[in-house]
Amino acid sequence: MSYQKKKVAILFGGRSSEHNISLLSAMNVINAIDRDKYEPVLIGIDKKGKWHYNEGAMKIMNQEDPKLIALNNLDNPILLSQNTDEHSLVSIEDHTTLAHIDVIFPVLHGTYGEDGSVQGLAKLANLPCVGCSILGSAVGMDKDVTKRLLRDAGIPVADFITLRKGLNEDIPYSEASSKLGHELFIKPANLGSSVGVSFVKSETEYDEAVKMGFQYDPKVVVEEKLAGRELECAVLGNIHPKASAVGEVIPKDDWYSFESKYVDSDGAKCMIPAELDEADIKRVQELAVLTYRLLECEGMARVDMFMLEDGKLVINEVNTIPGFTKISMYPKLWEVSGLPYTDLISELIEYAVESHAATNALRQ
């Protein structure tokens, strides 16, 4: 009896300002997927949100440049049929069926992919979707909501205030700094990869940073700067998630910026595993799993935290579709933990199938 490969729709690109990072991540997922078990179906989403079928191979320009990388095959626009008996990709131009799919694997960072949007589409179409559910994705994406939920559960987070466009956007630097200190991080509430994030030390810098933050999101988080070690832990699984080895990011400059992550190869040093004793490793892993569960995560997430000088652990953020680029921490942490990249991709797909089956077994 021959084994029928699952057809996995790998989505990349998208409308988010993290479009380029998605392309870098997708290249690695496509190269790593086990072709004996899965048949990748490649779907590039342009910056206007239109889906395009990439038959055979992912076609992109400037593959080695994170700032200039771009989709190159935009001549095959498609729609996803929501016929739950036979999920298919249908040509917009002549309405022919181009491919069938069994699972959606969104390699989409930021809004319209990591925030519950694609997860909702998958649920409507009754398709398994790799990663967190609608709720976990939406909660993990919104830094303000993440912090409030963790704070109310007694999990330490950096002190912060939230600015909302049209409500309290005019809170001045003097007020923010009196509460949070003179060195502040300004972050759009619903972005990642350090896009739109600023580190400020003065009123002028603060005003410019808030203005820029509102260009990306109607909600901006103003956060105190914490002095400590930046630790990251990857979490994988559904009901019984497991934690990876712990990694440490040591930025060359004041903070881990977009350039440090993706442009400057010497922008930061990543220590995997981090130099911690066994007791501290266990504390980090336990807090990562607890945070994962509290935020309704499943499938995968990377939990980032600080270890302060007194040893206290403070959650920074949760990334529900972490980077899968060649330098990204999530796959590297699992590699060091004994789970190679290809096996990691397979586990993520099977966790999605498992979760989908459990949901469909519920009484409707």
C-alpha cells in the first residue's frame, strides 16, 4: 500500500511590513520539509494581499538581501476554495483547479498572518493550520494584551503604558519617563522583527518614535528598559508542550534591532545553549511553558525573557510564528536540543493535524 503524501500549503510574503522576513523564513522551511512525507504547495502572497500559486519552486529576487528580497512570480493569482470535501487552489483567471491541499503552513510574520487572520480562514475552510489557534495567535501578537494577561496571572513583565490613537496619544515624554525611566522602548503593539521599534533617551527621540510607531499600528506600547540577559526558549506541542534548550542574545549595540537580526551579521552574538546552571535552565523552561499555556498557545512559539541581575525572570514577548531564517533562534534551539530542522517541520505539521482532528471530534 503506497503512502499518500500530505499536501502542505506553505504561505509566505503577505501584507505585513515583515513581508521580506517571511520570504527568508519560507525558503528554509521549503528546503527543510521532508519530501518523502509531504508535498509542498507554494503560495506567495503579494503586498496587496493577493495569493499566487508558485508551481514547482519558490521564485524570488535578491535572495541574500533582507531589505531587497522580493517575490518574482506574480502571474498565477488564485483563490482558496472552501469546499471542505476537496480543498483546492483555483485560478482566478480561468477557474481551473491548480492544486489540492491538506494542511496550511503559514510562514507569515506580523499582521495578516500571525495575528489570527489566516488561522480564521483555515478554520472556516476546515483545514489544519500549523501553529497557534485564532485566540493564541491574536493574543500573542498584541504586546499590550500579552502583557496585561501575564501581569494579571502574576507573571513578571516590564512596566509599560499603552498609547491609543485618538485617545491618549499625546502622553508626553515627561510623564512616560517619570513612570518608566528615561530610557524607553517604543513598540507598535502588533508587529515583530523589531519593525517600527525605537529605543529612546530624550524627549525629541520619544516624540519621533511615537509618531513612527503610529504609522504601523493604532496602538503603541511604551516600555521601560530592563538591564539583564536576553534569553529565548522555544516551545513545541499542544496539550503537553515541551521546551527547548535555552539561548541567549547578546546585542552589539543597546538593543536587538532589525539590522542586528537580519542585516548586520555581527550585530549580535547568539549563545546556544546559554551559559546557565541547571537550576536556571529549568526555571526558564518552566516559565516558558507556563507562559505558552497562559496565552492559549499551541503548535509552536518562542518565549523571550530577561534575566535581571538578581536572577528574576521577566517575560519580554511571545512570538507565535517565530523566524525560520538560517540565523533564527527557534530552529537553532531545537537543533541543539536534538530535533533537526526537517524533523521539527514534520512535528509542527503533525501537531496541526492532531489539533484539527480533536476540534472536529467535538459535538457541533
